[in-house]
Amino acid sequence: MSKPIVSVSGIRGVIGESLLPEEALRWALAYGTMVNGGTVVLGRDTRPSGEMLRGAVLAGLLSTGCKVIELGIVPTPTLQLAVQHWQADGAVALTASHNPAEWNALKFFEPSGMYLDADGLKRLRGIYESGQFRRARWNEVGQIQTDATALDRHIERILTCVDIDRIRARRFRVVIDCANGAACFISPRLLERLNCEVIPLFAEPTGIFQRDPEPIAENLSELCRRVRETGADVGFAHDADVDRLAIVADGGEALGEEMTLVIAVYHVLAHKERGPVVTNLSTTMAVDEVAKTFGVPVYRTPVGDINVSKRIKEVGGAIGGEGNGGVIYPRIQYARDAIAALALVLEFMAMHEEPLSQLVRRLPRYHMVKKRLPIGAVPVHELLERIKTRYTAEEVVEEDGVKLRWDDHWVHVRPSGTEPILRVIAEAKTPERAEQLCDEVIADLSKMLEVSG
């Protein structure tokens, strides 16, 4: 029996194989012990395995004396806002985000609503491994309180941060692809509040994904088709827990998940406020070009929501996020929030007469190739060291795997925090150069794996 993957992205695995209910129970016992039987917010996405994990996690939290504020099926960013609302000691989200339906995960949060950082996860893991759990007596067992208004609070928070009247006046026609996930309960409602004509796609909250839940261009063919056929102004797509947003422009062109952050950064800096921009090492160089236009610095961090969130808070960032479609707008919260990102994109569109397909042509755009390589039991550090010595780059960054950077292109090799693979990401001015660079590195890594095997 394989073990779940443990990282700052949570405890993640395949249900019935690497993630079992007894594992979920034990991690919940550890977390309840870590927060000393405090108040914990609990939510999940629509995956069929969610109800099973909910039972195991509830048992663990209640048996350590925790009061559980249960939200039901909600987006992860809705849960993160609820932590602040309830002044809770933490939260657990049951979602594997962009992974296929057979996966699920437990994600743990700080009282701030941000993910546990590396130190917090290390402490949690220590409790898990020790087996020394807090045990509530019969009259100290925790209780459950239901919160049915978290989605409404999230929507209202977003509406206070955008020009509602300007968006409503445009009466945008929008196709919204909810991936049959948690977005079903919030994104169509927000669009209706913004006076949009809503065309739902995959909007049944069954957790049976009719497309791969990762909202990358190759998974959005049906959304592209629907945008073309309906003459929509824009199409939006989410992952299962709604912390990622992908955009399809009028005419049916998938812009690629990297462009979501580029649009959000441009819009905030141009029309809302100036300040530093924070993103991760694997995000497009287009963000740097936009920031340079407005004379603000860009800070880059290792991949991971918590890393970007913490740096935004430290430097007083105006906007940030990750190139996977995750936008962090601190006026709403220090978390990737795809519902907030959706509203920002609509506000951007409402401030211009041209269609979105024309607007994005004025923004810098690079070409990125993302590939993955299964690595088996080969030590990752050996592969990274050998890649580092094979190429002569202008800059080598080793903060998160190895990133080799030149003037107008780069390649980043890093171990995934959610799957047993190496991620190889390359970006260049042309798709051909990006593909070539990525393939060269993949070929080198494959040769190393053959020798090691």
C-alpha cells in the first residue's frame, strides 16, 4: 500500500490506495491536538469521497475537543475567509483541487486563513508520527456548528472591491465552466449579481468530472466551443475547489492559465493601486514586464500558495499569485481566490470598449511549455545537481528545485508537491523555442534516470 504525499499543499493521495480513512482520522487527531482542541472550520469540494473523509476528520477533531464550524461544500477560498470570520484556530479543507476524481486531500490552515507553512507542517507531522494525541473526556468532546452563510459573505466581500455598476452596465454574456465542483454554488451566483447573462457548463455539483479538473487549455475544448457558439464575451473555468481561474476570450481562444495573473496584475496596477507584485519562480516573465511598466518591483518565491501569500504580506504587495490561474488580491484575502479573480477580469473588461481578445494583444505574452516526468525512487537532488552543471545560464536559482534563466527564456525543474513527478517548465518568446528547451531537459533527465535505474 503506497503512502499519501505530504507537502505544504496537504496530505494527498488516491482514495482506497494511498489515502485511507484511517490515515485521515490520524491526521485529524494530530491537527486537533496541534490547535489544542480549539475552533476549526471544515469544508470540502464535491468529490464522492468527500463524505467519507468528512466522517473520519470530524471524528478526529471532535475527539480532541475541537468545536467544528462546518461549511459543507464550499470553495477553498470561501473556507479561508470563514476562518477569519469565526476567528477560528484553523481549518481543514477536503479537496484535491486540480487532481483527477480518484484523488482527495486534507489541507490545513493557520488562524490567518493561510495554509500551514513548512514549520507548521513539520510540527503537525511530528504529532502525527508520535501518536500522542489530545483526548477529550466524555463531557469534553467537541460539538458541530453549521455555517450556511459563508458563500454569501464571500460574494459580498468581493462586491465591495470592484466597480459593480460599471460591470453591470455592460451586461456581459459569460460561459462559466464549474467542472462539476464547488464553483457550482458560487460563481454563477456572483455573475448574476453582476448582471451577467450566465451560460452554465458542467455546473452540476456531482464531483463526477466531465473534463480533467485542471483548467489548462487542453482541457477546455468544450468551453471554447460554447463561447464560440453562443457569441459570449468571455468564458471562465475553475478547478474543483475554485482557487484557479482560466479564461477563454470571445471567439473561443483559450488564453492559457498564465494570462489570468497577467491580466489581474495589469488591471490592479493600472486602475486600482500601485505596489509590489509577488509571484512564484515558475510564473511567466510577462508579469515582470507589466510591473516594470508601472515602476513596481516583482518578488519571486518558491511554488506554493503559502509562500506567495506570506511574501505579499511582508512586502505590502498590491497583487500576486501563481501562474496556474491562482490570483491573490490582498484587499479580499491573502489566498488564491478564483472567484475574486473572475470579478477583477470582468472589471478590467468593463473599463474598455474593445473585446477581451483585442485587450490581451496589448499585454506582453510569452510561450510556456509544462511537462512532467515520473522519477521513481531516484534521489531528486542528484538529478537537479546534474541538470545544473549541464547548462550555462545567466542566473541559477536553487530556492525551489533548479531554475536556469537567460535574458528572454528560462527552464525550471522542480519536484512536485502533489504528485511523484518532476515538473519541467520552460518559457520563451516562441513556442518552438520553449518546446525545444523543455524537450532538451526532459531528454537529459530521462538519460540520467536510465543510468540510475
